[in-house]
Amino acid sequence: MGSGAKLMDVLPATLPAVSLTRLESTMNSNAPRKSLAGIFVLCWLGLLADGYDLYVYGATLPGLIGQPPFSVTPAGAGAVGSLALVGMLLGSLIVGTLTDRLGRRRIFVSALALFSLAMLACSMAPTWELFAAFRFIACFGVGGLLPTAVALTNEFAPPGRKSLVLGAVLTGPATGTVVASLTSLALLESSGFRPVYAIGAGGLLLVPFAWFLMPESPQFLRTQLRNAEADSIEAAYGLPRTTEAPASAARVSPTRALFVNGTGRTTVLLWAITVLSLLTIFGVSTWLPQIMRTAGFGVGSSVSFLLAYSVGAVVGTVLASVASQKFGPRPLVIVGFISAAAALLLMSANPPAALMTVLAAVAGFGGLGTQNMINDYIAQFYPAASRATGLGWALAVGRIGAIAGPTYGALLVSFGGGVPVAATAFAAPAVMGAALMLALRIRTAKRSAPQEAELVA
């Protein structure tokens, strides 16, 4: 028996037909047939693979520098680390913008497949030059996945719980770092770097699931005036209906939208903050194992500090997302930067190994955990039609810091400053990031409807 027949059995015959139609429509729209959890799990798993493939380089440096078959120097390793991050810059910039033009789903699947295949190629590279080329391609795909996954998560997350859901999903990269560290601890000394990179190709297993199960974002569909498809997906997942974009919305490109209606100042400040954040993250995560090794720790102990850094990032992101739901992401970004700076400055005193491990965990919260809160802040600031572009451009410009980080660390290692010099040097950009976030003021005045529609085009 259909829902209409059931309603007729229990409702008075005098109820107007139009009221019955509206009631049935309301009941159907509030009865989701599909769970949102699958979308968030796919995004989390994709970001876990993303984090593994990105941070595995730092975890395997002790097995690459001066070790066969490549026997690279610290300067050569730093150069390849920076070159690969140029790939991330291009991936964030190009793929992030394409996400707002071609859709979240297709770009998510394509980026995931690309960097997973490149990781498999890295594991089989016969020369250092080919390894560097495949690493560049992998980082291009890694750079493109994050803005796409963040946009998807933000747009499917229930209203009022976006920071919580996005914070949970953004533990994916840090969890991937933990897995990369554990894998390196288990395999690097005994088997070398190749199996560690081969495991990074595991993201290929997610590709068919993402292709067949990942829906397109209704908010993106509305910016393309595909309102019937958006209605269908919202009904299937029990989502509140988003506002339709008017035909005039297409006048403003996603890139130009980052600077219209008074958003330009905030956009530039967010870029600068991301530069400082990524410089700290990639400098510390790339060189922390090697810096600890030069301080007298073994390969296993050195990688364990990166593991502590990663665990701190995971736990810190979860706690920060809970607090962010109440206070907003901005205060958490400031707290994170200050935590990273304080932890690194204390590490410069070269304390005992146990305290050093704790400080590495705090630095992880202040590093990768802070960047996750920055991503949350950006995702909530930009509207749907320019959200992935805003994330992509911020991360692309931020890659300037990411590119500088490994080379910056290589110089510190080459000069022989050891832990005190390196820790103090990486605390400086964290302090600057906190200062810029304190200076950031978002315009909270409500935009008029025509302005809002034009901005989200």
C-alpha cells in the first residue's frame, strides 16, 4: 500500500487534496533513503590515503639519505621534497578550480586514482630522477584531493554540525601520517623504502567505491542550474533544500568571486596564514626524523617522533573541532599556532626523550591540526560555487611555504645546528601565523540576496 493510501485511511475525508499533497511531500523529504555516513567515510579514507602518500616522504628520508640504491644527499632530498610540493601547488590551484567547474565527484575519483598510481610507480623507480618525477605527479594528485574532499564534506554535513563533521573527516590526513610512520617503523630498516611506497598505492581500492557510491554535491548542482538533480539527491539523503542559483549567477567566475563584495582582504590574509602554516608543517614533518637522528637517536626512534607528531595532530583535530563548533575555528587556529611555537621552543632545549615525544605531539596539534582548522575556516567563509576554488587557491599559495619548508630544513641540517636551531627556526613562522590570525576580521554584515547570488557563482 502506497503512502498516499495510508494517509487517506487515517486522515479525515474533508482534508483538502492540496494539503494532503503537501503533507506527503514533507514526509517524503524528511525520510532519507540513504545515509550520509558513507560519503564522510569515503572522504576520510581518501584523505587518509592522501596523508599517507604526502607524509611518507619524511618518514622514509632516513632510509633514502646516504642509503642504497640512491644514496642521496640532504640537499638532494630537500630539493626533491620541494619539487614535489610544486606539484601540490599546481594540483591545489588547477584541480581546486576545476572542482567548482566540473563537479566534486569526478575530481575526487580522478585525483585519488592519480596519486595512488604515482605512488606505485615510486615504489618501482629504478633511478632517483624517475623517483622524483613520480613523486611530483603523486603530489599533484594529493594537492587536488584535499579541497575537493573538504568541499564535499562541508556541503553534505548537517547545518549546525559542519565543524564537527569536517573536523572528524580532516583527521584523515593525520591518520595517514600515523599509518605512514608505523609502516616505516615496521619496514624501512628491514626492507627499505620500496614496500612503504607500494602500500601507498592502496588508495586504488577506493576508486570503484567512490565512483559508484559518491553522489554529486547538491550545492554544486544548483550553481550549474541542475536543480532537479539537486532536489533528488537532497531528498535521498534527507538534506534541507538549498537555495536555487539564479541564471545571472554564472556571471562571476569562481576565481573572481574570491575578491568581490569585500572579500579580497580576507582572501589575501588567509593565503598568508596558510603559507606560514604549511611552512611549519612541511619543514617539521619532513625533517623531524632526520634532525632527531643527527641528535643521536636511531632510525626507529627518529621515526617515532614523527609518529607522536601525527598522533598529536589527530587528537588535536578532534578536540579542536568540538571546540570550534562552539567558538568557531578562528580562536582554535590562534591557539594551535601558539601551541606549535611553544612546543618547538621547548624542544630547542633538547629535553629527555620522553618529554621530547610529548612536545612532538603538541607540535603536531599546532601544525597539521591548526591547518585543519584553517581549512574549516575557509570552507565556511566561501559560498558553494567558489568554495573549492577558495580552498584550492589558499592551499596553492600556501604551498610556497610548503616548498620552502623542506629546503629550509635542509639548510638547517647542513649547517649542523641540530635540534635547538631547527626547533627555534620553525617556531618563528608559527608565531607570525598567530599574529596574522589575530589581525583577521571577517565582515559579518549580511549581503543582499543579489550580492550573495552573484558571489556564489
